[in-house]
Amino acid sequence: AVIHGARRYTYAELFSRCRRFAHALTKAGVKRGDTVAILAPNVPALLEAHYAVPMIGAVLNPINIRLDPATIAFCLEHGEAKVFIADREFAKSVLPALEKLQTKPLVIDIADPETEGAPAFGSTEYEDFLATGDPNFVYPGPEDEWDSICLLYTSGTTGNPKGCVHTHRSAMATTVIGAIWTLVPPDAVQLITVPMFHVTGMQLCMNNSIYSGCTMVVTTRWDRRVALELIQRHKVTNWRNISTMVIDMLADPDLGKYDLSSLKRIGG
């Protein structure tokens, strides 16, 4: 299901981890309709949050990693986050944001191997939090297709960010449309270089990959050499991107040295 650096998860393992995550959130007091915020690049924890949080009828709030502390604090406060999960890589933004909050959420930090050595700031680490959950947890799911599944904030260029709410129905609709539009077969290997905290990364890239049953290769940040190596190493067939990434890759002087023959479809 997922390839991230040296880590690989099968669909069975991904499902088990999501159920652990959902149960651990329940034990932490998260209830139906509560908000769980997460600030992270494309790491397995962000992927798992997109499924574990809706499993218990809660609402996921993915926060843009490029926001400043004041805007992060606004999103957490306005969205009434009960739990905040953040990658240790962004401690310089997260810690000042938390200081601005009057009501502190439960803070869980992600010690991703890609950013080894970053400072801890949460009350528990993500993998330790997952370990408290039951892999066989029977989750309730949404009560209605119009229940909220995700809260996304705009960038707030003209003031405070505006919250946009997606429902389970809208997420499913864009997932199916995305799967049909991009023609992702079950045996596809899909490289995802767009952020999964954006609506495109979340619904059209990640969700349609799981809907199709293909393999997702996720990267924490854009680097054309890393992308070229991943395509060659994992025989990537589908690449989800934005046009500037394609332009950047085509400008690489060593482009011809990489075997990109596995690629069948490239799209944004």
C-alpha cells in the first residue's frame, strides 16, 4: 500500500494501523464531531490520519506546513482542535503556535526517520500513541454521508483563514471521479509529490490510490533527483504532480541517465 523511505506497509498493515490510531483517539477522549488537527508533510502518519479520524466520526484538520505560528494557532483555536499531531521537523513553528493558545489540545509529535534528530515537543510520540490502540477495534464510522469528514483552511491572504468543510459524500465523490479521471489500475505504482494536506493531494491523489488498490510512493518534499530515483527504483507507473514539477524535472541535465520507461501516466 505505502512506500516511504525504507518503510513499506501492506494494505492489511495500513488498515491495522488506522484502527489502532482510531481506538487510541477514542481512548484519549475524542468523540464524534471533535476536531483532530495534523501538521505534517507526506508521511505515513498523515495518510493514516485521513482514515483513522473519520473512522470514529471525528473531523480531520490538515494544516499547511508553510503557515506561520500565528496562523497555525488561529487554525487550532478556530477549529477547536482536541488533538494536535505535528511532525518534529516543524518544531520552530509549532512551539510558538502552542504558546499562543488559551486552551491546549493533546499534542502528539511525529518522529519520522526522514527528519531524525528534530526536537520532541509532544506529550507522546506518534508510534507510541498508536501502540495504545487495538488493531481489531470495531469503529463506528459516520452516521450519515453528509457528516463532516475534513476541515481545510484557506491561506488567509486577506485576513484570517476561512474554514472549508468537506463531507463524507464529497470526499467519496471526488475519490471516484479522480480514480476514473486518472485511470489508476490496481497494479499501478503511484508517486505522490503534491502535499496530502491540500485537497488535491488528499482526495484526488491519496484517496483514489486506496480506492483503486494501487501502491503509493510518498515523499516529504519536492526534489527532482529524489523523484527521478524513486521512479526508477520502484517502477512508478503513475505520477501525480503540478506542472512546475514536470518543468523542473525536464530541466535536469542528467534526466537521460534515469530509466523512466515504467511511467504511463503523468497528471496534476
